[in-house]
Amino acid sequence: MQPETIIYPFAALVGQEEMKKGLLLNAVNPKLSGILIRGEKGTAKSTAVRALAALLPEIEVVADCPFSCDPADITTMCSSCRHRLEAGEELPRTRRRMRVVDLPVSATEDRVVGTLDIERAIKKGEKHFEPGVLAQANRGILYVDEVNLLDDHVVDVLLDSAAMGVNTVEREGVSFTHPANFILVGTMNPEEGELRPQLLDRFGLCVNITGILDPGERVEIIKRRVAFEEDPEGFIARWEGEQEKLRRQILTAIEILPQVEMPEEILYLIAKIAIEMGVDGHRADLVMMKAARTMAALDGRTEVIPGDVYAIVNLALLHRMRRQPFQEMHVDQAKLREVLAQ
Amino acid sequence: MLTYKRFIYPFTAIIGQEKMQKGLILNAINPRLGGILIRGEKGTAKSTAVRALAALLPEIEVVAGCPYNCDPEDYNRLCLNCREKLGRGERLPRARRRVPVIDLPISATEDRLVGSLDFEYAIKHGRPRFEPGILARANRGIIYVDEVNLLDDHLVDVLLDAAAMGVNIVEREGISYTHPAEFILVGTMNPEEGELRPQLLDRFGLCVQIEGVHDPGQRVEIIKRRGAFEADPLRFLTQWAGEEERLREKILTARQILPRVTIREELLALIARLCVETCTAGHRADIIMTVTARTIAALAGREEVTEADVQEAAELVLPHRVREAPAPPPEQSQPPETREEPPQQEENPESTPEQAEAPPEQPRENDGQESGEEPHGEEHKGEPEEGENSPAPPQGQDVVFAVGQPFAVRRITHGRDRILRKGSGRRSRTRTATRAGRYVRATAWLQNNDLAFDATLRAAAPHQVYREKNGMAIAIEKEDFRSKVREKRIGNFLLFVVDASGSMGAQQRMVETKGAILSLLLDAYQKRDKIGLVAFKGKTAEVLLPPTNSVEMGYKLLQELPTGGRTPLAAGLLKAYDIIKTHFYKDPNLDPLLILISDGRANVSIGEDKPLLEARRVAEIIHNDARIKTLVVDVEKDGLVTFGLARELAAALGAEYYRIDELKAGTLVQVVREMQGSGAVAKLKEIC
């Protein structure tokens, strides 16, 4: 395991543009409810996620809070921090990098949502909540490798929390609520089986990735990786300029996102795409709207243009296309071009 | 504690789902409608609508502080506490509250649903007390189950019991308690994920089928409203407060009118006729249709039911109750689902002369089946004509047959054992290592942090005399801990061993066989099974698909599977046995089911023995391995000559034996028909 500080720079990743785009969009706008990355092993999925966390600006947290509450924002605080603040206590502050929390495939529901501290309960007759992975992931990134191998109901809980920003635990007479705002990144290898359509639908974006076939790019990947492994500090220092540029772009995007305007004709474009491409339900429309706005913000604009929609349409539609049972997942690019050309 | 106030999207701001909205409003007016089932694709505002309904419901009067929301006016339905209070001569304090809408998550445990022992109270005060569960909170309210078709069977049983009696009877964990539990059941489901049990289906008074909106203008409006709501929920809610209030008043008015609404005799006759003609089971449909029609009239502000009201009611009440007409007369040799597909002629014209000669029949009505791209089947009447004389494709030439019509598969499960398994799925019962599932008994071995409070308290009881109590009523030490042993359904590993030899090509057997395998695959998907695929033909057997969860891969390979050559049955079985054995190393708790699909006519051997004898030997080896269960699907058809070889092989394997048409489950009910263009609505138009 490498020490925390030595992480491959996001800006130095070669290729996989769709995945990087999807990750950046989620970093700017967590309301996109996550991204599902489908693809083979060894395609820099996990590297990219960790790199993203290192790229994002540090956050200020309440030092001793299990939920990493933001000391400056009382509306998103957990109950204990809020009580302390209301009691006039000064909350201890600290700054740290955004966390990437890994959820192992073997995770049980208890570990995810948190559980009742049985020993304390039984000995003292008190109900005490033991926070789980969702608590740790608050204000960070929750990375679920092989999400299709998780138990269905664990995935359910995850997606529920991701959508609501809140984790509600109700078991054995305990009822506890805490903030759970996180960027959900799931990966899967489709050969191991699919996710249920409902669960798929609730990931905001989805991307299929394959190994890079261009020899030039492959060589570049090897070179950079070797350079990084030989001299990590030097490599990171060389890329710091690029990283900083990207970081500023994200920060600006976060700032201007609320002001981004959505012209009427773009909404019609989105509706047309959804109808003509035959997607189920209306989530695709909403995601396309949000993603297009975020795309505009990333580009530093406060008005959405059709190009923003084109840029995100594959990310939003891939997992929402209506298909025959057992058919493979894909977006018909020819049809898409036809729709867009109309 | 801080509760994160969730803003709920207003009911009246939902666009384009009028039928669902109407169904929900009708339930809000009249709780006797018995709830509603919403079937439809994902992302069509199903959950949004149900949550939004809660905000619209009128307030009810309850006994203040009663966990069961007792009605102070209704002595007969009071809970035990309230009765006791009245008995002591106390007055019941009153309060008004919204009708409760309670979510039942599909991962809920049985304790959460029915209630359990309040351990905190028990430890502090040394007395057992019942801690109410979801059924208690939902009394006089609504229970909402998202994806109700995925609910565990044992929870469904509990729900059905309570719904039928209006009472929740708890006999568990050393407590025995009864409380009123009258609730409206609202469920949503996506039919792709499997159907509901008919008993549960019948519990829902109404049923609507919904889909996304196709009009661009409406879609844009949906995006805009949702966007506005998410950007500033408070402002959005204020904007819609007027609309909401108007609808709330309309519901209240309708409630007042409802008792006065009358229905003419001839309309009652119409209702009865509708129910008879659509072959609904029992009389619930008649009753609910009448109540629904009256409620519709009340909503429209009328005191008299019209024919249009009945028609509208029928569309809500009948769809999930329509049954297939009684079985066709015996002359018709095959039920419609077994239709064979015409082969892909261009690939292999010579193998199917009888197809080419047969006069093309009218394509049948393609009822309730979505895959429009598959060619319509032609009905085969003259079974014997196309008997054994239809030539098999020439040896050595492989043919790829189309996949036949899928059908619902009968229930295939395993026996139970005591091994703990992790995972989810819906096929066999198993002891589970996770905390989901039904609590069957307690054990002294603490695992999963899944404490059985009742057993723990019992274990601690004898030691109370000499233990230090620290202010508690009961002192519990670590050695008293007991945990729950739970049982639930999980998926299995299904290994398909498919005969792809030339003899399977005769009479389009392969088409039907592929149809059967597809049906089993669909079933495997819904039950979350792991699958594998072995095919044998020519001289060898081949592992086409190593064990995986990807049913999609299975389907793809099935489509491409060629047929031709001789029948190395023994090789196929041996290969399958190898796969299962290796898989046992990876996962010793594996619960494999080997499914052999063949006519049993082995004609190639691996070694010196006669092929048939060799196959039987391998079969016996597999039989001797008690861990493996087997199922033989015989594809031999009744013709002039039948050999019954597959049946003999099944005996050697100790396998369950089905003929291909016995696999079908859908003999009596095709559970819910697609509403558009078929079933209830069409019939209704005809009659009215």
C-alpha cells in the first residue's frame, strides 16, 4: 500500500476520456448520483477514482466527528455536532483530503449502514449507534468495486442513501439518521453478471471502458507509469501545474453551477433524445439536464449550449436504453447521430 | 434528534400519469378499496406519487400517544392498552394526525414488520414489553412496498395474514400480543423482475399499468418542474400549495358524498357480467368494482353511479384478476405457448420439408408477449405426420436453430440443509449467514451481531440471584449472548448440460429445447442463480460458459449454439461433473443443480464400452455424489417409436424427471396481462 500522499495525478491519466469526464461531472455536482464504470480489469478505474480524491480541494471537518461534518454549515450537520454547537461548544476543526472509502464485495448491510452496539446495549440498556461505511463516506467518495457482486439489498441501501444524501437506519428498534452525502462510484465487469435494471437506473451516469488500442497511447501509459514508479515525488511535482489548472476549473465550476441557465430549446432537445432513443421512464431526462448544466459549468459558461448535451448524452443513456431480455447494453450511435442531426 | 426533513414533491405537480393518480386518489377517499398495485417501468414517478399522496390525505382522529393510532370512537377496534384505560374509567386523550404512510423496505426483517421484544425496557425494568413494528404504525394507514415483487416470501405471508384479519398476532420471542392492523397496501413493481404470487395480487384492490410520457412538451415540463423543485423545494411547494389544497378539499367533499352514492340494479348486473366474462376468481372483483364505481361517482360529485363510472372502475379492478379462459378441449394437443418457431429457412432448407409443405396458417394473436421481432409461430396440428420420418440434418453439418418461445417455469427447488450461506436470490431455502431472513431459532454461538434478545434473557435469568446489577433489572454477561439462526431463499448454481447432437435437429426439437432453456434462464435471472453451460455433440463436450452470474452471456451462447453430429452423452455428463467438482473447491457450500437436456440417445463413447452403458455408469457416479442434485428434461417426442432412454438415465442419476412440456407452470393463470389492446379492456369495450 502506498502512503496517502503518493497518488498518481489525475491530469496524467492517458485516455479514458468518458470516464474522466463522468468523474469530474460528479465531483462538481454530487446531485448527479454517482457513476457506474463497466469494463475489464486494469483499465485505471481505481487509479482514476483515487486520483480524483487527491485532485479535489481539501475539506474542513469537525475533527472528532465520525461523519466528517462541515463545521461551517449547521444545516448538514449530524445531530451530535449540532447539539454541541447549540450548547455553545467550539467545534474542533481540521483540514484533510477528501476520503475515498472502499466498500468490499463481502460487505454486509450492517457494515454499510451501521449497527447497534450490542454489548453496550445489553449491559447498560442503552441503544448506541455504531457508524458504518456510509458514515465514513460522508463528504467523500464511496468506491464500490464489483458492485454487481454485492447483495441486492446492500446495493439498494447504497443507492437510496446516495439519492437522499441521508442514511436512515431502522433495525431492531433503533432508528437513527445521519448525513450521507457522497459521490458514488461503482465498477463492474459485465461478464460476471448484470445489475438489476432498477439499480442501474439509479446510477446517474454510466460508462463502458475498454483497454486502449492505440499503440501510441499505450506506450505513453507505460512511460508515465514507469516514470511515476521510479520517482513518484518528482513525477507529481512535474504534473502539479496541470493538476492546479484542473483544480481551479473544478472550483470555478462548483461556484458558477447554480447560475447556469437552461434555455428552453435545450430542454426540448433533451426530451427529443429521450423519446427517440426509447429510454424507460424520465430519469434520463433529469440526468441529462443536470449533467448538461454541470458540463457548461465545467466549461466556465453560465448558459447551456447543445454541445453540452452532446458531450454527456452517452454517459446518461448507456444504462437506460430499453432492451430485449439478455440483450447487451449499448447506445446505438448511428441512431443517436440521426436524432441529433434532425 | 435532528431529522432531515425531506421535501416531498407535490402530488398535483405530477404530469402525465392521470390513471395512477386517480387510483391513488380513489384510495384516499375510500380506504375500503383495498390498495393499489402500480406496475410499470422504472423512473415513472411511482414512488414520488405514493409519497406525495401522504401529504394529501385528510387527518384522522386518534388516541393521543397510542402507537396503533386507535380510533377513540370505535370501541371494537381499540388496542389492549386503550381498552385497559377505558376499563379503569380513564378518558382517552384525543389528537388529530395525518394518515400514516409507512415504507416497508424489501430488506426489512420480520421483527421490524410485526414488532418484537423491547429489550431496553426488559433489561431496565425486568418485564417483557412489546415493541410495536411497522404493522402497528400502519394501523389505519398505508403500507407502501416499493418493488413488492421482490419482497421475501415470509414477509409476504405475514402481510397477507394481517391484511386478511385486520389484526397482527405476535407469538414470538416469548411474547404474545395482538393488536389491530388495518392498512391499505400500496405496491409498485417492475414486471421484468418476476411476477407476484396470485394471493398477494388479489389483495390489491386496484391495479394500474404505467409508462413514461411520450409527448416532448410534457417531458420538458416534467424536467422543468423537477429542476425547479430540486433547486428550491420550499418555493416550489409554496407555488403548488393552492392546487394541493383544492385537491384535498375535493377528496373531503367526495368522502362526504360517498355514503349517499347509489348504484342502479342494471349496473350491478353489468358488473357481475364483466366479472364472469373475464373469468375472475372469487367475488372480490365484483365487490371492489362496485365500491370503486361508487367512489368514482363521489369524486365527480355525483350521487348516482353511471355506466362510464363502472367502465372506469373495471379498468382499474380487472387487469390483475383476468384469467385465461378454461383449458381448451383436449383435441388441441399443445397449449399455445408450446408453438414451435418456424426455422430459419435460409440457413437450412433441407432439414424441414414438412414446414415448407405445410399450408401457412393464420398467425395467431400474439397475446401478452412483447418480443415483437420474433416470428409468429405456426400451429402444428398433425403431430404424427411429422413423426420420426422427418430427416435429421446431415451428419457433420452444423445448424443453428432459432430460440423457441419462452414460458413460465414450474418451481424447481432443493431440499434444505444446515449450511450457512451468504448471498441473495430467490430459489432455495437455506440457513443464512447474513441478518436477513426469518428467525427460526437461537444458538449460543454469537455471530453477525445478530442477537436473539429473548434467548439471551432466558439464558441470563437463572443467574440473576447472585449477579451484580448496576441499577439494571437484569444483569447480562457475555456468556448469556444468543444469536439468531435465520433462514431465507438464495439463488443456486444451475449447470445446463445440453445435447446439441444431430438428433436434436429433427422435428425442430432444438428450437423447442432452446425455448425451454431460455425459459429456465429467465427463471434463473429472476431467482438470481449462478449459471453454467455445457454442450455436447460430435465427439466431445465443451464448456461454453463457466459458472457466472451473467444470464445475458448464457442467452447469447444459447442463440449461437449449433446443432449437429453424434451424441457423446457420457462425455457431456463427465465434463459437467468436473466443473461442479472444481467449483466445490472454490465454494464448498455451493448448492448445484445439474440440468441435463437431452433425448438420452447416446451413440458415442469415450472408452471401450457401449455408449448407453457408459452414460449410465457416469450417471451413477454423479448419483453417488450426494452434494449434486440433478434434473433431466426429456426432449423426446411422442412419435411412432419412443425409446424412453432419458427416463432410464434419469433413474440412474437419481434425478427429477420432466418431459419438456411438463416444465411449464403457467397452466391456470397468466398472471397479469398487458392492459393495452388485450384482456380486460378489450373485453370491456366489447361488452359495453
